[in-house]
Amino acid sequence: MIWSKQETLSREEMESLQLERLKETVFRVYEKVAPYRRKMDEAGIRPEDIKSLADLKKLPFVTKQDLRDNYPFGLFAVPKDELLRIHASSGTTGKPTVVGYTKGDMDVWTECVSRIACAGGAKPTDVAQICFGYGMFTGALGLHYGLENIGATIVPSSTGNSEKQLMYMKDFETSLLVATPSYALRLAEVARELGIDPKTDLKVKIGLVGSELLTDAMRDEMHKYWGEDMLITSNYGMSELMGPGVSGECEHLCGMHINEDFFIPEIINPETGEVLPEGEWGELVITCIKKEALPLIRYRTRDITRLHYEPCACGRTTCRMENLSGRSDDMLKIRGVNVFPSQIEEVVLSVEGLGPHYEIVVERDGYSDKLTIRVELANATDSFKELEAIEKNIKNKLRVVLGLDAKIKLESPNTLARFEGKAKRVRDLRKG
């Protein structure tokens, strides 16, 4: 189901609408947001210089540090009494990034999530269980309002207490699950421990997963637990831009459709800032062109992807971003080699005999980096020959993918940490 006709605009119609909204946004931000005005003045750019979409690249970038430097409301374009909602990041690495929403912003947010939910297979008849944490995190309430808007029945179960989550799923006949990929796997794992087969004893047929990178290998792993007929789609967003609803996959699983009438995407070289041609991998930059409270312009997401503009078989004509290959700030530099955690995940999940849980540990041994991968066995075994074969298989595959060696530590089942929210897979002990 396609929710909005704006998802099927021609490229000419979409770009005309984007330019109109971009001009209005730049003028408003220049007038109302002093830090933006200073940035533009320093770059020698005036609002009237933006005459085409190609002029977007003349505008300065905005980063998460700008939000922290202007904490809490310094980048807002409206007075505080016009805000209907305030959210914020956890602030575990410093000041939290604060985001706000007017009534108009809330309406846009609901519209965007309704679109990506429908693209991901959601229907008014669904019972949608939301296993994101409610609170200052935008994920739960974003999906809540969008799914409710299309008519789905909401089970706002939040995170934690997996046994009770499964009781709700069974008793309420949940058909749609909202969760991180890692928590969806954890729920299936607990279900099996309780003697519940997610494939046959539960009615979950749609997974709207987000807040974490979804690799093809992780999707395949979810199918093993939940069934091959479960439609698992990834959706994308971040609090600074709005929350969930920036983009989402349709049933064809060929990239996440971006709500382009609200967000203009660019791909840049993360080191030089140069805008890259269509189809090239680089850092995603997003400009918000319909936000009232916090209209970020050229926000550097640090996420690595690429864009495709040809129409999709689903009927949508919006630009699609490929599922993320990682983040530029998550990239590990190990003995001169650039390593993304997603590369390691693909290898781990491709090896027979391993479960989906792993941890990456990087240490410094003298002047050299040491990479250790802790991986959990699917089943306990005392067979030295079997363990040796698994370890050798992982090492060989990692050497091919990464071009370097790693130490492999095979752990017993149920040894590694489980996560109800975003999984933390990397411990870089070289820092600090």
C-alpha cells in the first residue's frame, strides 16, 4: 500500500517542490537562527544565492557538535512556547543533543512514519507491538504515532521483561513487531527457551526494525528464528533529523525510500566534503526542508550509504538509500586497515555452528593493534576438532574480507551480553 501521492511524484515535480521548500527554509533559518547566520556569513553565502538545488552544496555543513555547542535551544527557529514536544539523546559522551517539535512538526513526523510503515507492509488490521524504549528516545513514540495513524492497534510494551513481551504477543495475537534486530533475535531466543516456536506459536509476520544496522546476514538470521515468510524491513532516522521516518524499505527490499518532499539527501566524501555522483558510496548528508522547530541544513549523519534514483517496482518514485554499510565514526583503523563492524558481522553470521551474538575487542599490544572477535557457539560442544574447524573457518573468511588476522575466542551459548535497545558490539580499549 502506498500511503501518499507525494511518494509517486515525477522527478521534475519532486525537485520543483524541494527547491521551493529549500529556499523558504534557508531564508527562515538565516533570519531566525543566529549560529546559522554566522556560518553562512563566514562562507560568504546569502539566502538569495540559493537559486537551484545544485546551489545546496554552497551551504555550510552542520554536525552533532553544533547542536552540543548551542545546547539546549540555540539552533531552534521557533520560541520555546511554540514547542509541543522535546526529545534528547542520552548524552553519554557529553551534553545531550536536544530536538523539538511544533504541532506542524508532529504532523509531518506522523505522516513520514505512516509512509514507511505502509511501505514495510503494515496494515490497519495489524496489532503492532512496539519494543523500543519509551521516553526521551524518539524511536518508540515515532513508530507509535505513525502506526496508530494508519489504523493499527498499538501494544506499547517498551523494552525489557522478554517473557511478558512474549505473553502479550501470544495473547494479543501480535502481527507486527517493532524492535532492533538484536532484540528481535533475543525475543526469539527466549521464546524457544520457554518452549514457544516463533514460527508456529506466534502470529508475527512483519518486522519493522531500526535503530541498528540491518545487514543481509542479520536479516537471514532473523528468518531462521521467525520464519521465511516474515517480511523484515529496515527503516532509518535519527533524532536530530526528526526520529524514525526519514526512509524505509518496501517489500522489494531494494533500498530505503527517502521521504524526499521533507528531506533532501546528498552523498559526500567524508574526508573532503565533496559531493559525490549518484551511485557512489559515501557519507549521507540530509537537509530538512519542512521542519519548523529544528530545520537542520546539510546535517552530516556520519552514516555510509549510496543513493539510487530510478523508480522502484513498488510504484514509488522516491530516491532510495541502500542499507547502511556502517558509520564513518564507527570505522576502526586496525594496523592501517579500515574495518567496519558490519563486515565482521557478515562473516560471523555466515559460519555454521555460531549463534548471532558477538563482540569485537580492539587492544594495543606495544605499538601494534590486536583484534579479538568473541563469538558465541550455537550449541555447546567438547569436540576439539569441531571447535578448531569453526575457528579456522572464521579466521580464513575474515582474512579474505578484512585483509588482516584476528584472534577468535569461541564462547559457550548464552555467554555474551544481550541487548534490549541498540546493541553495543565494539570495545575499543585503545582509547583513553
